[in-house]
Amino acid sequence: MKSEKHIKITGYSNLSWKDAIVRSIEEASKTLENLTEVKVLSQSAKIQSNKIIEYSVDLEIIFQIQSAEPKLISSDDSDSL
């Protein structure tokens, strides 16, 4: 059976929205396995003195959940009463 999990993260960059997206995916991949998709939910930026000083993106990261193999009970694993 195939299952996926969706999480929302926010990424930041001083360079661009694209950089914020790429860095966020790189960071997420350090702790999450089987990343399959990213959706950009929103983009915003902080402005100071009429210049963008920080780009931010809200992302939905999607990854597959690996189902655990069912544990087979051997005769050694059964309780002896």
C-alpha cells in the first residue's frame, strides 16, 4: 500500500524566492526520506528602505511513508506458559 504525508514548512532567503525553496528542500531532505513533491503555497518578502531584505515561502512538502513489513512470529517468539 502507498501512503504519503504532507507537511507545511516556511523557508527564508536573502537572495530570492527560488533560493528559499531550494534551501528548504535541502534542509527537509536531511531529516525526511522519500520526498516526492513540493507545492508553493505562498510567497512574501520583508522590505526595508524600499528594498527587499528577506524572501519567504510557505511550502507543502510531500513524502512517501514506507510501510513496515509485518512481523512474522516464529515459534521462538511465542510465550511459553
